[in-house]
Amino acid sequence: MLQNQVGQALAKKAACNVSWDKHTLNFYSVDASSYAVRPSAVAYPKNERDIIKILKFASLHKVSVTPRGAGTGLVGSSLGNGIIVDMKHFNKIKVGRGFVQAGSGAFKGDIDKILKKHGRFLGPNPSIGPFCTIGGMVGTNASGSHSLKYGSTVDNLISVQVVTPKGNLVSLPQKRFLARKILKIANLETQKHFPRVSKNSCGYRVDKITKKSDVQKIIAGSEGTLGIITSAKLKTLPIPRQTVLIISSYKTLKEAAYDVPKILKLGPSAVEVIDYNIARHIRVSLPKGTKCLLFVEFDDSISRKRKKCTGLLSGKMVIHTTKEKQIARWWSHRNSALSHTLRNTSRNEMIFSSMEDATVPVHRLPLLLDLVEYLTSRYPIRVIVYGHAGNGNLHTRPILKKKDKHLMRKIALEFFSGVISIGGTITGEHGDGLARSEFVKMQYGNKTYGAFKKIKRLFDPDNILNPGKIVI
């Protein structure tokens, strides 16, 4: 079927609204990444029956289907040239004892407001928090600053409901037949090739599956390639009674990195870093020679931990506070790091996104910074650095003066080789998408990549769902 025929043909079969006008297709051709892919049509299902009809149509006519939440992803995961399925109508939220059940189109900001009334919160807290959806969070295995203590989405996912490409509504881990097949693929031989890091959104997370009650975790980080998520059940936690935030300044990023393993022994809820490119936008007086700021937060035993932490930090104290509004204001500065990065980029420059999410074992953070420094000396780039130091997950944003795809790929290859050689992963929380899927095999090798292909064939044998992502 020709691309310009898809919308009209789908509209005759689907019970939901379908759009294929120029304005709509242009809008859905982009997301928060730097990529652009023009779809053939956009569908707005209101229930599982609508999704089943869309997928059966797509399978019959060999048209790709890409689910989409808020479009806040940074690697082009929600872009495709076939049918985009906007999940905005799947926005129901139900709070239970120790969990929240939410539709894939439910916004995290809405969930946070409801949970707050119950004295609860979600552990994963991406910086785009209020504006991302549950489906997107599960699809990319979202994390955020407090995943250090509370885990990524994969660690909090109790169950998930998806529609498979064959039009079957499946609940995991309840579907025993499917669970057995997933377990067979997710064996120890496959798992041993995974990097020993606290965050990872590269490939399918078979390493998190050791028993049948874990099989729902295969959907976390799957980027809509295995099934269309309709709802997810996630663990919730009691809101801490009090927190303390300690911010210290350093003359180099590496000095801050050396302090991180010592801080982790105290059990912080978050350890974050921003370099001077970002810190200079904060309207406060910083110590002379500041090149980066380290944020350390504790939300239990705060008196004891604050005292120990301030005694071991080698940087200069900027602030330590337990005042809720003050803490929120400082975290808003940290969460604005990406927008501040864009403010540091001129019209004649561009940020390329493939190498922005590496994660390494925490004690090897200095080696990751050495790698970044080496690349800036070798190539005509400058790099802005911020991120989740406590997880060894740094967002390194390389800036080029002009677009050069050959050079960008060359730098990315060299960077990823270095990251893998020090035991890291090429993406900690943003996923593979259009930016990194071609490098997934490089990360894991033939055997594990072969297992990923088996997982893909198990769910999507005709490669209908979001093709070109994760396995290509």
C-alpha cells in the first residue's frame, strides 16, 4: 500500500478517529529529539478494540505501527513512517494499596498530584516528569535523579497490559505460556553479557528476568517494539517526612566524581552533577573557580547523614537545607539542565544526541570523564556535562559547529567503544531509538543480540511494531 493511501484506508476499517492531513503529519513527524520522520497516518484509539483493529489492518497491509505518548523522548523512539498510534485517551488512573494502575496515556504530573493526596509517590522521576506519560516511561525504562535509591521503571513495574501485533490483549506476568517462552530466552548465558551498572536502557532487559513473576519487565525499555502498552501497574512509596539537600562546588568534574563513591556509602536518595555551562545560569553567588556543582540529597536519618556527608566532601559548600521550597527551587535548576544546554548553543552550532546517555560503574566515572576530555582534544567539539553521578550516568552533550554525519558517527563509535571497554552501557535511561539502535549489537555481542531477535520474533514476527528500533 502506498504511503498516501494508508490514512483513508485505515479510516474505513478503524472505529476511532484517523488523521492524515498535512498539519497533523507534520506535527507527528517530530518529537523532543533532533530527528524527523513523516508518518502516513495518525490514529487516536479509545479502547483496546480500536488498537486491535489498527494492528490487524497494519499486519494485513504490511504497514508499521508506532505507539506515542507525549513525544518527550530524546532519541526518536516515537517516530515512524507508518501509522502513529496516539495513546492520549488511555488516561485512567487508579490508586491502590502500594500501587498505581494507570493507562499508558496518563501523565505523570497528574499521577503525582493524586498520589500526593495519599502520601505516596512514584520512584522514577525523569526531569521532564509532569509532561511524560506512563506508556513512555515504561517504553523507555525512564529513571531520573532519584532512581539511585528508588530504581528505574523496570524495578517498579508490577504488571503491564499490552496488545500484541497479532491483535491479542496480553497481561504480563499473568500470561503463563508467554512467560515460559520469555524465560527460556532470558537464560544465564544471555544475561552474563550485560554490563554491571545500576541503570541500563539498551536492548531488551532480559537480565531482569529470573522467574515467571518478572516477565513483565521485558516491556520496560522495549520502545513499543513488542506490544502497545494500554496500562501499567507500578509500585508506589510513602513520601519521606523530611529531606536535606547539600550542594558543593568543585574546580573540576573529576574532583566531584572522586567524591561520589564515598557519598554512596551513606545511602543518599540522589547524587547529581551539573557543569559550569549550566551552573552559571543559576542566579546565586558561587565560589570562585567553580566548574561544577554536586547535588546530594538524603531522605532518611538526615541529621546523621548530613553531618557525615559535609565532613567527607572535598568541594566547597554552597548550601545545605531542609526547607522544602528551597529544595524544590534548586531541583528545578537541575531539571532545567537540557534547556540551559540549548541556551549554550548558537545558531551556527548543533547538538548531536547519540552519545548523550552513557552509564558506567560509579568508581569508573573518572575514566568516562577522561574519555570525554580525549574526544574534545581530538575532534572539533565542545561538550556540556550533567546528570546522575550517583548512578554513573552522565549526559554528555557534544556540540558541533556544523552538521557532519560522517564525523558524528565516527565520534559516537569511538565513544561507545570506550564506554563498553570500561564496563558501561551506551544508554542508561533514554533508550536506543533512532540514535543508538545500530550500536546495540556492539554493546552486547552476537549471542545476546541474537536473544533480542528471538524476543522480537516471539512478540512481533512480522516486524510491524516500531521497526528499526533496538534490533534492526
